[in-house]
Amino acid sequence: MPFVAYVHAREPDEPEGDGRAPWEPNWRFWRWIAAAVVLTYGADRVDGALQYLLVMIVFALCCRAAVELLPDGEGLREWRQ
């Protein structure tokens, strides 16, 4: 039996995703990473409670960067009983 596949008949009218070209970097992601790198350097230079505070801020910035990469799901907001 021959394998037949239908890919698409024409190009879509609207670009999918967030409107960026495939080669264009996601600057919203990289701004969080750049801020985390700067604060990591600062946390490496200090000691004590300030270092702990900076490490917690770096963790929060990395979480924000992960949110930018993950798809925007509706989660339980779409749940109805």
C-alpha cells in the first residue's frame, strides 16, 4: 500500500505563534535571562542576607523566563462543572 500524505494546500493567511519570524530571537525571554545573569554576578560578589535575597530574585527571574517559553494554556479557567 503506498503512503500518501497531505501537508497543506496553501500557506496560512496569518502567521502562527507570536508573530515573530522563525529566526528572530524571543526578546521577552532573553531580557529575563540577562537580568538573571547580572544579578547572579552580583550575588557572587556579596555575602549574607543580601546574597540570599539576590539568589531568590534570580530564581524568580528564571521562572519568569520559563513562563515566556511555555504555551499560554487556560488551565482550570476553562473548567466548568
